[in-house]
Amino acid sequence: MKRILISFALVAMFASMVSAQKVKGSDTCLPLVQKEAESYMKKSGTKVTVTGGGSGIGFAALIEGTTDLAMASRSIKFDEKMKMQNGGKAVKSVVMAKDALSIVVNPSNKVTNLTREQLEGIFTGKITNWKQVGGADMPIVAYSRETTSGTYEFFKEHVLKNKNYKSGILSMPATGAIIQSVSQTKGAIGYVGMAYANSSVKEIHVSYDGGKTFVQPTKANAKSGKYPIVRPLFLYYEAKSEAKVKPFINYILSAEGQAIVDKVGYLELK
């Protein structure tokens, strides 16, 4: 009887090890997927390890075969897809949630509204003082994510309209570092996933119609389409690993998983 019990225990342990999975990538996705993993592990007993580093880091790990799932706040790039194909790997993806980007400044800053064109000017270096956009006579200190970040890529494409960031922009390795830096620097401005914004920073109302309408970054405005800076959040995986990763993906897409999306501060799909 003891031998049978030990055998069952070994089988269960082996099954758990086989189904255990690693998730790596986007810092924007990190708090969401961590919460999803915590809940999923309680229900399934399957171990899921989640680490950040940026979308580019996640794709690199997927290419190298050191992660099962890559979290990404941007689509896979052509060269990344080619590296997967050259390695004999077919890549698949799923949208797990949506996220709005908040433009944040120091709470002492009197500026509340900025147009997309003004944001472009600030982050490309054409606007260098807050007085140029109706604020105090104070130099603008612009913070950005580093180049491996999907948020960096998304902001460049959708807000800067693919214009280059200004030289010397202060690149931060994680979203939390931007929040901390902006909260401690009077002339600072940065961009973060809306779920990261807190009372230590002030969220800017944004206009994409030349200043006619300024919209506050709230979940309601993002869901309705009024707030313009919204993006999908992805999970990428190798096709041959689908059976392994699909149960966790399905959990995130389930009603229970999407309730976690809403609770953490992101935008659920339905």
C-alpha cells in the first residue's frame, strides 16, 4: 500500500513539474499576470513563475526557449518573428486584456491638459519648458521607458507618430521607477500603464482633436473609446507548447480571469 501511495505521489509530482511554466516579459503586464498566476495556482496546483523585464526581454526569452509564455504590451516585431522561424519555431499569440496609458506629472504641476501634439513636442525635445504649454517657468524633465519596453515602442508609434525621442531622455528600467522619479521631481513628466498610476503623481487629460476635447484617463473613458491611448496586452508562445500553456491562457480569458483583469485596474475584453 505504501509503495502505491509513493508511486501516486511521484506521478503527481512529475505531472506538476511537466505542466509548470515560466512567463516573462512586459512590466506593464507583470502585476496582472502575477495575480492571474496566484489564483490559477490555487485552483490547479500548477506552478507558474512570472518575471518582468520588458516586452523585448520576453520575446528574447521565447526565442531562446527559456520561457513558455512571453508577456507583451506590443506586437512581435518582424525580426523577432524571423528569429523564431529561423529556429524552427512557429509563434502564436492571444490578447488577454487591454491597457490605457496615463501621462503623469508631479502633483505640484499646474498643467492639467496636453494635446497629442504637445506631448510629441515634449518627448521629441521641441518643447523644453512648462511655460510653453501654459505652466510655470520650469524646465521639463522627461522620463521614458527603455528601448526593450513595449510601452516605449507603443508610445513612440501612437503618440510621437514614429518620431524619435529626444536625445538625452531619461530612460527608466521599469514603470515603478518612472512613478517614483516623477513623484520626486517637480518638472517631470512620464508615461505609465494606467493601472500603475497612484496619488503620488498627477494624471494628465489628453486631447487627440487639437485641443477641442481633453479626456481624463479613467477606466470608463478607456472602455468607451473616449480616451485615445489604449492598447492590447498579449501573451505569445511557441505553437508546439500550446497544450502546456493553454490551460493558463484559458483561465485568464475566463470570466474569473477577466474579473481579475478588472480588479487589478486593466480593461477586460468583454
